[in-house]
Amino acid sequence: MSRQMVRPGGRGARVQASVHTAVHELLAENGRETLTVPQIARRAGVTPSTIYRRWGDLQALLSDVAVERLRPDTTPDDHGSLADDLTTWAEHFLDEMSSPTGRAYIRDALLGDPDGGNAGQCSAYAAEQIDTILTRATRRGEKTPDTETVIDHLVAPLIYRILFRPDGLDTTHTHQLVATTLDHT
Amino acid sequence: MSRQMVRPGGRGARVQASVHTAVHELLAENGRETLTVPQIARRAGVTPSTIYRRWGDLQALLSDVAVERLRPDTTPDDHGSLADDLTTWAEHFLDEMSSPTGRAYIRDALLGDPDGGNAGQCSAYAAEQIDTILTRATRRGEKTPDTETVIDHLVAPLIYRILFRPDGLDTTHTHQLVATTLDHT
């Protein structure tokens, strides 16, 4: 999390936006090996000390940028049934998170963040999307598992394998996870 | 992973052992905030360039030390049934991995290791322990889930929550995970 509260539209928010954009652009252009705070500051039009003051160090800044990038920008699609909604969401989630960029962002979110706030935020984003899917299913009159069950048996295995054990990841595996999760209704 | 192969008993193995011990001692004494390569080198009786040559940087060294520390040093206990063996193992695994030291080691193993070899090794250690438990159960004539199912529905939720969502972690939750896993037999 940023070290300071940011007022929307204020100078703080503008600095944050331009620094985040600079990081994102430089990562896309040169990767993270050569990324430095002075380079980010130059691109964002701020001084390095502005960055150090607000974020502490490069790792913490990368962690904030990662969480921002991992924020879902749409509501999960409505396909008319819980099974379809969850399957489509899980396939999309796996696609995004297991891409080289997705993996790098998950690692960044974890690593620059010793107190766990940013990692918790990533998990909260997934939980919100699942909540949306489950609430919609309940309105349709479908039986649903609870959100924490979906986290344990669908989200957790996907993220665990992305980070620690990528070999088993494919669509068949994802569909099996959805089936197991739906057994808990 | 170490950048070089190490011959047991050779100079390489002795250097590795003394550097690992130095890291472990210095972490215990001062934590990781102040840890530096020259400090480790001094304690281990080697030159800093020996460390840079073999490990590349501090993060990669910490990652290697973490994997070494996460290696299980005993076979899982035999309690006479699959349910008891898996429950006891999972409780012990959660205890170790969710301790401040355990969490720090998991993060280190992930962090200094962009190609995923060390993270994969951590997962392989868990899989070996589970294999032992399942093989024993099969010999007793019990029905068992396969190792990857135990990874997905027991190991993954524990590690995911330790890293991203620690609130739900307790013995009741672990027991539920074991029950779900055993449904897959």
C-alpha cells in the first residue's frame, strides 16, 4: 500500500498516476532487470526523493503498481448458470495470472510487501469477483458454495501452481477444480 | 538453485555449508533488514566475490538457504490410518509454514528465483511427504486420492492463505480441507 493516503485529483494522486504509468511503460520497454528509481523519476517528471519518500524503495513501488494492474476492470460475464460463470471466470483468471506479465505482477505484489496488505488486496479482488458470480447464482435460485470454499478449491490451486508447480496447469485441470468446488453446494 | 554443481565433501560443498550457516546465524541474530553479502562473507570466512560468483546476489543466496531450510528432515509419522496421517501432517505443515520464519522462507524461496526452480523444489518436498503417506495407506488397503489432488485441495489452500489471505487459517479449516481431499478417493 502507498505510505500516504492519496486524495483523488490532488497533487498526490497526479504524482501516483504518473509514477505508476512510468513504471508500467519502462517495464514494457526494458523489463525489470534494469529498472531503477532515478529512471522512473525521470520518466514521471518527479524527483527520486519523491519516490523514496512515498514508497520507500523500488520493491514497494513495484508491489503497488502490481496490485493496481491486478485489479479486475470488468464484472464477470453472465452466462446464465453458476457452472458456466465460474468456468469462464476461472479460465480467464488462469490465462491472465499465468501469463509472464501476470506471474511477474503476482510476485511483485507479494514481495515488496512484508506486511501482506498488497497480497491481501489481490485476494480481495478475486473474492469480489466470486461474490458477484455467487450472488447472481443465488438470485437465479441456484445452490452455491460459499466464497471461501471457492477461494480454497479453485483460486488457491491455480495461484499455488502458477507460483510453485506450473506443470499441471491446463483447461482440463481447471474444469476439474470447478467441478470439485461445485460439489460443495 | 546454486549456479554451480557441488561435489559432496569438496571445497564447493564446504563453502556452501559455511555460507548457509552464516546466513542462518545472522538472520537469527539481526533479522534480514541489515543483512549484507560482505557481512555473510566475513562470518563464513570467504570473500564476498566467492558469494557473488556462486549465487549472483543476496536474494538468490537467501532463496537457496530458504529451500534448504524448508526441506523436511523427517518422514511423516505413521498413525495407522490415512485420515490421521494426513491430518497430523497438515497440522504440522501449517504450523511450520505459517510461523514468521516459515513465511519468510517461503517468500525468500519465491523471490530470489525468477526461473521457479526453488519454488518447484518446495512443492516437490511437500509432494514427497504426501507420496509417503499415500503409499503407506495403499499398503494398508485403504483407498487414496492421488498426490496432485492432495496438492490442489490441501497444500494449495494452506500456502495460498499463508501468503495472501491469512485470516481463515485455523485447525477447523485444516480439518475441513483434509475431509474434502479424502472425498476424492
